[in-house]
Amino acid sequence: MKEEFFTPPNHVGFKAKKLFCYKNKGIDGSIAYIDKNGGGPTEKHVHNHNHLFIVTQGRAKVFLDDKVVIINKDESFLVDGKIPHSVWNDYDGKTVMIGITIN
């Protein structure tokens, strides 16, 4: 079945699509198109898995518990899921980002 784009709960200006899922290995990946001023979730959240974010266009801003990390085009950042976080577009256009979930 072909995956469709969707907006995750509590996200704005954010369309994502699952690219792959290997449940038996605890890994999956999605692509996200984030509009100017878009991102999410609107409140920082935590979970047991980690995210590897890779920006392919634009620039993303990751709000962590006590700091902010900028991810520029062609850069990546590993987010520890146990640290409160959210991710937002930090660019004057659309940001495109790959998110790989690592359990």
C-alpha cells in the first residue's frame, strides 16, 4: 500500500510521509515538508526512541530542553528522545527533512 502525506498531531505547516519501516529492527524513516513558520509538535515532547534528522533543503531549528540546535542544509543531528524536543522550520521558504527513528 502506498503511503500518503499526513500532518502529525499538534504540528502546523508540516506534511510527512513514511519512506520505510523495519519493525523487526526498530527503525523507520519519513520525509517531511515544513512550511515557513511550521513545525511541531506545538509543545515539546519525549519518547523512548531517538530521531536522526537530516535537512536536505532549508534549515531546521530543534528546541531541546535547555538549548536550541540549528540544522543547516546537508547536515544532520541526533535527538535523544528522552529530552523534551520539537522541530521547526528556520528558513524563509520550505524546509525538507528526513527523520529516521531509531529504537
